[in-house]
Amino acid sequence: MNHYLFLARSITHAQEMARVLEQSGIRVKTRRAGAGMTERGCGYSLEISENSFSQAMEALKESGKLPVKIFFVTNNRRQEVAL
């Protein structure tokens, strides 16, 4: 299944983004970010379905809680998406 990963700078940032998205009716899975996604080797990401991407971005922009990076995942391959 294709999905997006929204990278957070901390667990608190991930929780804040998740709260905004869940209040907008978007299902979210919080995951540890792999070392290949962060420069520090640790972090958290939110998994968002491909179909919810536009709505998720709109909700996060309105809240001022944008992700640090965004990755699109398809066939177990990640590609960074420009913000």
C-alpha cells in the first residue's frame, strides 16, 4: 500500500501533528523513524494514507504544525517529497 511518512522533530511534535490530523478525521500511525530518514539517527514519523495526503497537509498548514520532511513510500521504497 502506498503511503506518506511525515517526519517529526520530536515525539512531542509527532503527538501534536497526530492530534491535529485525528481531529480532522485522518487516521494516523505513529512510528519510529529509521536512521536513514533523519540526520540524528532517531525520531518519529506519522504514516498517512495516500488518499489523505492533501487533507492532511491542509490541516497541518492551518495549525502551523508542519512536518520536518515528507517521504512517499511505494513498493517499500522511500522518496522524499518537497514541502
